Amino acid sequence: MNGQRLLRALALLVLLATWARVCCAQVPDDLIPQGNWYRNGSTLDLDFYNDRYWLNGTTYSGVANFISGAGATFTRSGTHNITSTSAPFYLDSSQGQAFVSRAPITTTYTATGAPFYLSGSQAFVSRASTGTYFDNTGTLQTASSNVARSNYIYNGSSWVLGGTLIEPAATNLATYSSDLSHWTANGTFTLNHATTAPDGSTAYSVSSSGSAGAYLGISCSASTAYSMSAFVKYVSGTARVRVWSDNTSFANGSTGLPAYVEVNSQTGAVLLTSSGVLSSSVVTMANGWFRVIVNAATDTSCTNHFNLINYNVASVATENAFWGDQVEAATFPTSYIPTSGSTAARSADVYTSPFDGTYFNSSGVMQTTTTSVARTNYTYNGSSWVNAGTLIEPAATNYLTYSTDLTHATPRSASISAITTTAPDGTTSTQKLMETSATDIHVLSQSYITLTAGSTYTFSAYVKSAERNIVELSFDYPAISGSNYCYRGINFNLGTGAALVATPVTNISCAALSQYGMQQISNGWWYLWVVDTVPAGATNAYTSFSVHYNYNTNKDDSYAGTTGSGLYIWGPQNEIGSTPTSYIPASGSSASRSADIYSVPNGGTYFNSSGVMKNAPSNTARLDHSPSSPYQPFGVLIEESRTNYVSTSGANSNWPYQDAVVSATTAPDSSYAQQFTLDTAAGGRLWMEPGPYSNNTFTGSAYVRGIAGSNVTTVTPHIKNCQTDTVVSTDSAVTLSTTAWTRVSSTGTTTGSGCGGGARFELTFNNGGSSSTVLVWGVQLEVGSFPTSYIPTVGSTVTRNPDAMTIGTTAAGASGVWYTAGQGTLLASGTIPYVDSTNAHRFAEIDDGSNNNIVTLTATNAVDKAAILNAGAVVYAQNPLSTVANSLIKGGIAYSSNVYSAFSGTAYTSGSGISIPAMTQLCVGCGVGGGAYFLDGWVNRVVYFQSVQPNASLPDYTR
């Protein structure tokens, strides 16, 4: 028996040696016999240092698993909303971030692009003229001005609702759209007037024994796109008609080309398309009618005739009806505009459309939201689209007024094609920037926009190779302080994914661009952007695209172009800021997107195992670490409630007494800290806004870092009365590191009334002036005699609620409940960074949810203490040692009717005849009595035995 006791004692000593190690020493595995790292016979062991837990026969790895599995609770409630103002980023759900809202912006548009149907969130407003549409019987109707057109589409068997038709303004250049009696004969034919037209009127038909028809002279312009269309119907004979222009002045890669389409008037099949046609289509209507559409563009001359022909080479008696003939200066057809003797116009539809934001879905197709929803954005990794997360962006405005219709931009030795290619949003809305044959630069300049000198803008677009794969994006300033100019850009190679900085073209000192980027999008598309700060003296600029043949650093690439060669451009955007944001469509005016609003927990920061500051989600434990390598664990951080009265704590450019501020380097939380240049006149100091206007004890803190080469080497923090500017704290200078962040703090008590009782937090540096640069981040001003963990704020003060971790006494593991009423042994270890004489910092206690019935291990009034309260009366208390800040404190209390306690290896006076209260929970690092009882430090470990450990053993447990 004595031998067994000896072996047990030796094993206990090994375990106690493990217990006694300081907070920052990893427990060696060889000192953990058979993996049973829990205490000798304990029923509860909470090892926050190693993040492993024991509940009477059940082990848990990870504090979250223990809390959920053991039925424990951890609370630190509260979130607050932030309106995004920083560069785009993705939410981190592990830090408790969540999307809240983004206000849709409803804009009134005048239609300018191809016809479309309103979506459910869009609404018709007006149209200053009549307009035609098909009703549900397939009859063409005319809507009065300012009346929406619910247009129906023939699906081959019935008429189905397409929606509310929205179209741009258009003019029918064919002066007699349906009366062929006013057309000029082309061949021999008979004109009949007996076929029912799509609008229910009577259409003309051409009857001939050979190829014959009629033509109508059209007023046209050189180098202009036209859409020609006509309704045709087979009557008898040969079912072959031609809709065409007899002019050979069309261009499609070369010049002098005819533009016509031959169609089977019985089936709608296209039989032949000439080389001058850019695109064509046939739309099936009811009752045997087809609408034949021919899109073409004139070259450098134009004398156009619009022809409708029975193409009958076999000299067979043939008759085909023609009606609704239309020629319009566009790359697409619109609804029929009747004419009778002169051209006629239809006004544009005006509509409203809400816009909420864009993002890419899992298929790589850009989506547009119109309601306040989170945007789960996908990014292309070169082979597939991967979920990047919930996109969060600041408010932004696209100052380019046309983001898909490039015809509103100004070409030089270039032209814009018809819409032919699928855009990143899946629509057919892309145009091509094409060279002419001129020996010149081939440029498309966006709208001349007013810019603010000194402000930074980002110009972006989606670009896709065609015959060319080199494009330049540039900012062009033609008038700087009079006749000076500066043109600077970036040359992007879409074939290789590389970019070159172009040498500026300028007559003054004008630096080249240095900020730019390119991101591959699927289906051949690239997203490109360039960033520029507007030079002093410049108030406006062009943003331009240039097609390049050569890949080099030349700003301009002048060469003999090949007509029609070029590349595709879609979605150009010019916005304020140094980072591109998601696409904002614009049509006729600048367009905006609201900022994302997201929620974050109220404080709750800690350093992870990599030394990076994180914001823990609400109601989760913070296992804190040293911010410096090797990032040793501290245990679970438990703090009282505090408020940071600095409304913008991270990046704040509003500090007085600074001449300049830039985002310079990585902050402790991996965001960007700001570099301040200190004002010489202020003697090298920065001060932050006052705290609450009341007499109180305040603590200010900030993370500060020196900069190599700066003459700022020390900082002294102060608390001052905000009105009198009187220092009320006792402080000393702190030497700054240029390689690591230092958190400095100051505590002082203010007196007086009004602002005189409020606090001002000031940082005084040893130098000021142009060479006096310093990094400052994470500023905090709180009521209390010591600083607590950083509480980030953006635009308003934030209160971090208290931490509270409890385990009910009825919680059970595989071997039963962990707690025995009336007796037991409680051990706890931990560290508090600041010692004061007013607060009771409780490491662990067993209580009934009140402050009346407790068994506690505490650092109170600057001394370590073991105590028992029953019905509010102190029945046992020992205050053996002075508490030492930042030192591992180890204490134990064994209790029944007899009570023993020990701290740091020393046993203290026992008690007898003690009445132990009824208790219902273990509280870790917290006090049920409020802020004066919270640990405000780290709990390293808590152990409980159901038995009363011998008085002689407690010193060994706490050594």
C-alpha cells in the first residue's frame, strides 16, 4: 500500500510540475502520461492554454466544442453596423461579420440602346409620341403617347406576352412605308392591293413573271450604320424575295460592298446573304408574315435605294406581299414607324430602374441586383469560378455616362461596330473598337468629364481580343493651367496577361502611371484598370482606349490600320478612388451604387496564433496570443464592458496638428495604418477628440510604430482636460520600434464641468516637421484605470459588452456530473496585465448566479485572495500575496466544513466550521456582481476535484 502511495505521489509531482509552468511554456507531451492530461482525479479541467478540456470522462478539443458539447455558455453580445467606406473586401464570418443592407438607387432613364422589356422592378414613365406594338391576337396596334406598350411575341403557334416594350428614339427614313404605289418600279410587275397586313389594313403585293420589284430613295450618310427591315408574305409562285440596297457603298472589312438578304417567303429561311451585311435575321409573325432585317454600315459614300424584289430567275408567275418597310440609322431594328410621304419619328421611352449592385455568379456571368441582397461574388482563377465570399464595397459613381453604347464616344482613325458579341453579363451588348486604314493612332475617347485636381480616379473596362490583343487605357489631360498637357496610360497585352507603363506624352513634368491591374475573366475577357491622381491645374480629362499593333512603352502607336480590325470593349467606368469597384451601368447620365452596410461584433478583439488581431464573433471565447513571435498562447481573455469614445479608431485623417496622412503599412489587424507627417508648429503632437463630458478616470491608448529614416523616435501619451489642455496623467516617453507595433497608454482623472471634465488623449512626439513621420493606428479612449482590448470603431463610438463563461453544476461527462454539492477543490491560474486597488479580478468562482453565495479565487485590492461567501456574509477569506501584473497567478481552495487555500506554492490559514452555500454554476474569469468583479485578463486553466484535496497538497498544485 505504501509503495502504491509513493508511486501515486510521484505521478502527482510530475503533473504538478506541468501545472506550475509559466503561461508561455508549452506542456511537453512526455509529461502527459498516456495522454491523460487532465488532473489526477479531477472531474473538470479547462485548459485554455492548450485549448483542450475534460468533463468527468469526456474530452473535448477546442473551446467551441466544449461549450456546445458540455452545455456551457459563453456570452459577449452586441453588434453594430458599419457603412463601408474602404476598398472592396469580402466578409469574414469567422469574425462575426454579416451583410445588413445596401440601398437600391432608382434612376430615370431615357432609352438609348437596343429594344428590351422591363423587368419586374423597372417601371414605364413616359413617351412623347405614339408607338406600335402587337396585341395578344397578333394585330399591330398603336399606343397613344405616354402609354406603356405591352408587346406580344409570336412563338410559332401563339402570341405570348413579351413585356413592356422599351425603345430608343428612332426615325423611319422610308417616306412611304406601306404604300408601294409611290415607289419606283424595278422591272415589270403588277401591283395588287388585296393582302391583309399585320395591322389589319390592306398590304400591297408584287406580281411578276420574273425578277421585279420596287425601290425607294433613302437619304443616307457615309460611315453610318443602318437597319433595313420589311414585312414579307408569300402569295403564289416562287417563294423567294430580296430585301436590299442597290448601292455598293457598304463596309464590312472592306469597302464598296452590296447589302442584301434573300429569304424564302414561305418558310422564312435565309437563302443568301451578301458580303456587305453585318448581321441579319428573320422574325416569324402570324398569318404567313415574316419580318426580314438587314443591318449594314455605309462606307465613305452613300446614295442609297431601298429595294423590295421578287427574286424570280425562272420566270414563273410569282406574287409576294410587302409591308411595313423601315430604314433607321441604327445597328438594330425597332418597332414599326408608319410613314406616308415623309420620314416619321418615334420618341424614346422613359423608364425608371432601381440599381443595387453587380457581381459574378458561379457560372462567371455578371448579375445585377435590384433589391438589397448580399452579393456572393465569384472570381476566376484561370480555369474555374470560385466563391470569393460576400462582397462589401463603398458607395461609388460611374462618371462615364454611357457604359455599353460606345457610339457616344469620340473615335480617331477608328470606328465602332454594331453590337455582336456576348458581354460579361451574358447579354449581346458588346461593340468592337475597329481601326480604319489610316496611318495614325486608333483611339476612342470617352466623354470629356470634369475632374477635381488632386483627387484620385480609377478608370476600368472589360476588354476582349479580336484581331488585335494590345490595348492602352489612359488618362488624357489636354489643358493643364492653360496650354500644358499630359497624356499617360498603361499598355495591356491580352495575349500574355502582361502590362507595360507607357511613357507620358507631355510638355511639362508629368510622371508615368504607377497603379494599374488586370484580371482574367472567362470567355476571353479581361478586366483592366488604371489609377491616376489629377495633376494640379487640370480640371477635366478624357479617358481613352487605344488599339495598339506593337507592344512597347510608347504612349501612342501610329500605324497603318486594317479596316475592321480591333478588339471588343464593354462596361467602361471612371470612379473616384484608388481601387476599382464592381461595374455600375450608365445610360445617358452618370450612375451610382450605394455603400454596403455590414455588421460586426462590438469589440471582442484578440490576437490569433499568427499574431494577427482578429475580431471574434459575438458569444464566442477569445483564446488570445502574444502579438510577437513566437505568438505564445495566453489563455481565454475575459473583460468587463468598455466603450471606445474615439469614433474612428483605425484610419483617421482628422487628427489636428498633422500636415499629411497616407495609408502606409499593415496594421495589427492586417488593414492599413496611416502614416502621419507631424506639424512643426505643433511641436510634434497629435490629439484625439474628447471623451464624455464628466469627471472620471480615463485611459487612452494607441498602437504606434516608428519609420526608418524619420526623426520621430519616441512618443509620450497623455490624458488632458479637453478644455484647459492640462495634463492629468503621469507619463514617460516610450521608444518606438520601426519593425513592430507598440501599444502605448495613459491614465488620468479629469475634474471640472462641461468640457473641462472631459478627456483628451494626446500623443506627443520628440520631433515635428517634414521629416517627422510616424505610424498611428487603433486609437482608444475609455473610462477606466487601465486599457482593455482594442474596440474598433468606424464613424461612431462602440461599446464592447462583457465576457461571461459559465458551466452549470449539473453538466455531465461520460462518468457523470462534474460537481459535488458542499465540498470540492477549485484550482485556477491566469494573468492580469494591470493591477489596481479598486477591482476584484476573479479568475474562477462557483456561485449561484448572484454575488451572495460564492467560492472564489480572486486578485482583489492588489492582493491574491481565496474567499467564500454565504448569504452575502464572508465566511472565509485569505489575502496572502501581493498581485503582480503580467505574472502567472496560481491559486487553490479546498473546501467543506474545513477550508484550505494556497497561492504560488504557499499554504495559508485554514478555516473550520464553514457553512458552504448552495451553488449552481462555475463562472470563469467573471463576476456576477458587475464590472468590478471581471478578471480583465487571461484565464490559463481551471480545475475542479469533487473531493477535498489535502491541505498539504494545495501548495504543490499552485507552485
